[in-house]
Amino acid sequence: DGGITQSPKYLFRKEGQNVTLSCEQNLNHDAMYWYRQDPGQGLRLIYYSQIVNDFQKGDIAEGYSVSREKKESFPLTVTSAQKNPTAFYLCASSKPNKAVNTEAFFGQGTRLTVV
Amino acid sequence: AQSVTQPDIHITVSEGASLELRCNYSYGATPYLFWYVQSPGQGLQLLLKYFSGDTLVQGIKGFEAEFKRSQSSFNLRKPSVHWSDAAEYFCAVGAGNAGKSTFGDGTTLTVKP
């Protein structure tokens, strides 16, 4: 079945450590996105990529980094510079921007907790 | 800048009752509008979307939504709620690049037996 796989489902990080969240899709989508979700809030865009080897900052990119070396993969690194990283992280993908009238497909999320 | 307001943080309805979740948006051009549902600890699933044409759109699980340009609204409705509909619902507005949509803060639906 086609879809988006995020791993791990739960992740614990010590203060000062970098951690990387995995996102893989087999939908053949060009565009991929990372969102952060906090309790009682909507989704906030961290980074997005519309094509391999290219990505742009979203609304809350500080303290995060990404790479897009393959079409299927868009890993997110939460760096030690991120002051409050405890949150639920969602990865999504969609058809490319020029293919309008489409929706985003979401993974099941990774819950990151700083201990 | 585009924005989405979901005025109701939490709604409780009885099973079998009708449901309406409100969504108001601000957007400078013709909006692309979405409703997603999220179960606890899960990702988001698309319920329905509006891009153009008929302003009443049908979605999955018996949901529908009506686009009212004059009121900048895109309210979600269901005639008879089932216990399995309990979840969080998000309205989103975008410019066609669906992943860059702006999301509302969500409405949590509780269904009473």
C-alpha cells in the first residue's frame, strides 16, 4: 500500500542532543513537508521541499534542519538549538505545486519528548 | 496573509444528533479549503476539499461542507454523529499547494452515548 511512514513513533531526547526523525513515502510525490503540532494548536510548518535537493523554511524553522537527497525521504533533525522541542511531529507529502487541486497525505507522526 | 479560525475549541454532541463545526478563513484570492480529521496520536486524514464548482462538497464518512464566499466560511456538517466520529477536526486553507496550507487550531469533538 502507498503511504507515508514516520519513525520512530516515540522518541526521547536528552537536553543538548540532536535527534533525527525519519519520513519515507512511496506515493511518488515530489513535495514533502514537516509540521509541528502542540496541544490545542494547529499545525505549524517547519520546512518543506518541492523537489529533490531543494527545500525552504516554513514558519518555525529555527532549531531544525532537513535534507532531501532522495525523492522518497525527507528526514528532520531537531538540533540542540531548538529551545522547546517536545511536540508531535507530522510529515506530509503532496503532488507537486504545479499539479493543483490536490491534498496533503500525512504520516502517523512522531512524538518527541525531551528528558 | 491567510488565516483560519475555528471558533469552537470543544464540542459535545449526543450520538445520533447532527453536527456542525465552524470554520472561517481569511484569504486574498479564491481559496482551496480542506477539512481533516485526527484521532489521538495519529496523523491527519482528509475528509473533504473544495477547490471550485459546487459549493456543497461531499466527503468521506458521511461528512459534507458548504463554502460560503460571502461569509468566508467553510462549515463541516454531518446529519447523524456516530461514536467513532469523536476526534479532532482541522480546517485548512491553501493556495493549491496543499502541504503549505494554513491550519486552524482544531475543534475537539466528544460524542455522548
